[in-house]
Amino acid sequence: MRLNIKNLTKRYKDKVAVDDLSVSLQSGVYGLLGPNGAGKTTLMRMICDLSRPDEGGIFYNGQPIRKLGEEYRKVLGYLPQNFGYYPSFTVRRYMEYLASLKGLNPNFSKRKIDELLETVGLAEYSQEKISSLSGGMRQRLGIAQSMLNEPDILILDEPTVGLDPSERVRFRNLISTFSQDKITILSTHIVSDVSYIADEILLVQQGKLRYQGNVQQITSGVRNKVWEALVENQQADVAKEQFVISNIHHTTRGTVMRIISDSCPFPGAKVVEPTLEDAYLYYTGEESGEQL
């Protein structure tokens, strides 16, 4: 099983959303990382054949997905960032409705719905209206519907946005469970969501593929570039203007800063082991904005 993306380009008026992007994917979990506006959603919509590229193409097992048409969609599962649902539908009715739209055999779909609702922890809520579910429960329903047709390719666009930490952990575990023997692409700008489950990271910025590799490969590229320093508060304000900062911790002794820099930012700063978030910030040049 292989998905090849070749020289893909998509423009919207004067903006290039995806810029000559090429990548080859096989079975595994791919974390598609990038800032908001990096082109992640546009790329995923083209992979799902919901949007056509201006240049380049997408090939599944050597065949253009445009030519495969319905045969390609049969092997595809998709959870968009904001998936649509009818609030008055019950959980089971919604799953039955989507199974019908996918053309699934009724006997198969009944067994599959029971299995999926049990797996995502919604079996006891099967007769509840979707409007009464929490955000986390609706996201679990979203991933369940994406798995109805037992897809070979699973596309998940920002699936954990708005979830609390416990729901995010649960959702990551579900993705790991569902992703065996599949090409799974998980798009997010939340680095921790992919650091534990992704086999490879695809780092996208301004529509271009900036970096591809596993977590160890990417973090090794910023070794000896991540520093920790205890500075005075006034120095901290200056550092924010000069460096990429991955973390700030205010203490009674001063401000502890985690700084990403090619050279030592302050006298006495110590090199620390880089994380995936550090690498992400180094390659994108963004600040995390997180404070503890």
C-alpha cells in the first residue's frame, strides 16, 4: 500500500496554499505538523479528493486517485476539523445514516457500528442525541464514523482541538488502536499529539514540506541548539525579542527560559536535550507562547 504525492500545488487567487509538495507514504502514522495557515487542511482535502490541485497529482498504488474515483473513496476514512452532523440524530442513527451513504451492507454495518461504538466508549450513549454529547464524545463519534468502511487510508484533521488533556490522551490511544496496517495522516499544530504515536513527522510551512523524519531524526537536528538559562526579568524581556523561546518559568530567583539558538544565548546557559516541540519551533521560527 503506497500513497505518492508528486509536485502538488494549490493556489487561491494570489496565495499559494500548497507549493510543489512531494512525499511518498506507506503503512504507518504520519504526524502532519505546521502552524495555522501552513497548508495542512488544503493538502488533506486534496488527498481526500475534495479539492483538485492546480499542478501535480496524487497516486494510490500507482494509479491517479482522480481516475480511481469511487474505488479510491472506498478505501478512505476522513475526519475533518469540523465534521457535520444532525443534532437531532442519535449516535446510532447517525452511524447508520453514514453507513448507508457509504453503501455498506446492512448486516456488516450493524456489526461494525456495535464494534466501533464499544471501542470508542459510546455504546451506552447510542440512543443519545448528538447535541447532548460533550466535545470529546463528539470527536470520538467522528473517529468512529471515519472507520466504518475499514479504510486503508485514514485522514484526521486537527482531531484534538478543544479537547481537555484526558480526552486528548484517550483520542491519541484510539488513533493508535485504529492505525495498524493503515496509512494514517494526523494533522495538527499541537506537537504533543503526535510525539508519542507518529512513526514519521511531516513538517509543513508556507505550503512546503520543510522536514520529514522520525522524532529522533528531527530532534537530533537541533541537538546543542536548545539552552536553559536563569535570567533577570529585564533580560527575559530582551530575550523574547532576540530568540525563539519554547518555555518561560517565572520563579522567585528570576526567570528560567528554554531558548532555541545556534549559539549560547547567555553566559551560564546550559545545553539541554531537545524535544519535538523544540525542533518544531526551530524549523518554523515560531514561539510557543507557553508559560508555566
